[in-house]
Amino acid sequence: MADNKLLQKLSQSLLEILNDEEYYDITIEVGNSPDVKIFRAHMVILNYRSSYFRRILSTDKKKKFDYFVHIKLLNISSEIFQSVLRYIYGGELLLEEYDDSDIIKILMAANELGLEELTLYIESFLIKNRINWLEQNFDLIYHISFENDSFFKFQKFCIDFILKDPIKILNSLNFSIIPEKLLVLLIQRNNLQMTEIQVWEYIVKWGLAQNPKLPSDPTSYSKNEFKVLKNTLQQFIPLIRFQNLTSREFFKKVLPYEEILPKELYISLLDHFTVNDIKRIESLTIKSKNIDSKIISFQHVELISKWIDRLGSKDKLTSSYKFVLLYRDTRDGSDGMFDRFRNFHEICDNKSRTLTIIKLKDSEEIIGGYNPIKWKSDDSHGITKDSFIFSLSNDNFILSRVRNDKRAIFNGLCYGPSFGDRDLYLCKTLGGELKLVCRQKSYEKQIRETDATFLEFEVFQIMLD
């Protein structure tokens, strides 16, 4: 006889004990009037299966009840409790038979009754089998997850889900009810795809949401109002990498809130962004020399960094960027007529703040474009006011910023990284030629008068250093 058959017999016998109406010694009143139901059970089983009942029964034992014990459970419905009670006795629960909302209710009941192994099992089941439902009901899930520290797997799911697109998801949430622990865990992650100034702005926004009576303009704060905000944000201040801010960001966004910063930190930052600012700017040139490219040099990196910050070519750098190579066509490219750029989309789709650099055949000219939003492959046009395209030739350049922001980026499935309405398109012709197309429609200037064949293109993700 197989072991599982023995276990099935044991489970069946225990469920029969549950239905026994003669030897029970405890009654459980579940639900609120008028939906109240009385369940009969056995103290010895509840005591060993549930830490909640063990705690209740130990208290009742001190009261020296002679025989029957009566317990009330007001926060659980009778239907959900019946499912959980059958699990306590028989060790079986077929979650596939329940809809998603009822599974969540069973999870909450299991947690309240101290059924740790069932709680972990339900979390794992939902993450594995109902991931779409969890994402569609993310407001509910993250709220449940951080109400207490029992749902570790749900907490990890929430963090991982937000990390996919932190700005979009955080913007969709009600800041007034986002748990502090969730934000702390996010900020502590090294792979959080947010700039430090974005982190600071979201933390301030969260602090204001917790204190809706505070004005939005810090210049009108009283000392007491600064104290309220300081107490609210005290867990976050040590986690923010203020040194990663630019001088402009610090003086414009952080300095107005100087009263909430610890005095030593404020003095240190003020020194960092004033006395040492010249050294910091000079060091940007050295940092920018490190780039994994077969097309551009560190001088190009400096110029493009200025364009990203909307500076002139002769202005001093104010930001230090890392150019992280995502894709090199000669290394990562795919073959085929209609899926020539499949690998580009697989690697670069859903990546934002990317720079495309293109090497042409029989030419020293370099063509490129900056896309601050995510690449897609749904033949749509991406909307942004901050993209630009350019050409570099010796000491000359043409910089062309977008003017029709509704058609700034073209997300063609069968195209490489492309901008505007053929302002800069990468494609493969029916003859198999890799073609660069340059027109002037959605951008200010035409960056090249004739089409050309390209030999190589690289895509970098731009990140603050």
C-alpha cells in the first residue's frame, strides 16, 4: 500500500471526527449577526494545529472550565472558516476550486489563526498561478502585505513588481496609505531604476501625504511644521544618497527642506555642493572616459551628456552619467528579413533613458538619438518632449530636438531604434541592405541629407554615476 493512500485514509478519518456530534468539547461561534454559525470541534486538535487556538485554550485552562469551551471569531465568515477548519483536521485544501478573492480571505483567516504553513502555501500558490490577478489588484496586495510581517513572499512580490517600473507604479498608488516599510525596502535596493532626485521627491511627497495639513510650499513652513515633517521622514533621510545629486538639484529641491536634515549632514552637504563643487565638476570629465564603445569616444560622451541636461556645448558639466552598453548589433543582432531587429527589441524593450549610436559605411560621420522613455515593439509612437537626434562629424555637429512630441519615438516591430516620422529610422530593405533613413518631420532639423548604409549600432542606458 502506497504511503499517500495511508495519508488519505488518515485525513478521511480526521474529517469524520470533525463531523462527530458526540465527543466534541469546544464550540466556535463564527461571524456576525445575522450570519452566525456554530462549529463543533476538539480542543486537542485545535491546540496542536493552531497557535491562535493554543493561546486561547491556555487562557481558558487557567479559568478552569469544567468541560465545554466556547470561542467567538467575529472577523471570519462561516464559509471561509469551514474551509480552514477542514484543513486543520484533514490537511487538505484545493485552492483551484476557489476564486481569487476567496483565496485571499482564506489567507487572511489562516494568518489570524496562526497557520503559518498554510499562509506560506497560499502565498506561493497565488504568485505561481494567479500572477495576473495579483498585478491587477496590486493596491489590495501591497496593502495586505505590509499590514503585518507575516506575508514575506507577498512583500517580495510587491518589491519586485514595483522595481519593474517604479515611477509608473508609485504614481498609480495612493500615497497616503503606502506603508513606510515598503518605501524603506525600495530605497534600500541598489537596482531601483530611479534617480536620487526622484527618490527624494517621492519621499517628500509621501511625507506630505501623511500630513495633509502641511503646506506644499516649504518656504511658508513654521518651525513646528518642519518638525512634523522631520519626524515623519526620519527613517528615510539616512538612506538617501544625497552626494549623487547635482548641485542644481540640491540647491533647488533639497535646500528648501534644510530644517528636516540633521545639522551635521546639512553642513557636510553644503560643503560638498559648494566648496568641493569645482573638483566634482572637473572629475566628471575623468569619469566619462570609461565607455564600452567601438564608435564614440569620451569627448562624445561629454557632449551628449550636456545635451541630455539641455546645456550648451561650452557649458560645464553638471551631471556625471554612466553609459551602460545594452546592445551591440554585430554582437547581439539577429538574422532574417522581418525579424532582423528582434534581438534589439528583446534586449532593449522596456528600457528607458537610452542612447543609440550608429556607424555608417564609407563615412566618419556618427548618427545617434536619445530616447528618455521605454522602447516597445507594438508599432506605436512614443510621446516625449525630451528626445533628440544628432550627427557628429569631426568638430561639427547637428543637434535636433523633437518638436512634435506626440510622434517622438517610433516603436516598429520590424525596425531598429527609430525616431519621429522617418527623422531617424533603422531598417532592412528587401534587398537585405541595412539602411539608415533621415527625413525632417517630427524634429527641428534634418540631421543628414541622404540615406546611408549602417555597419554597426550600439544602444546604451544612461544612468547617473
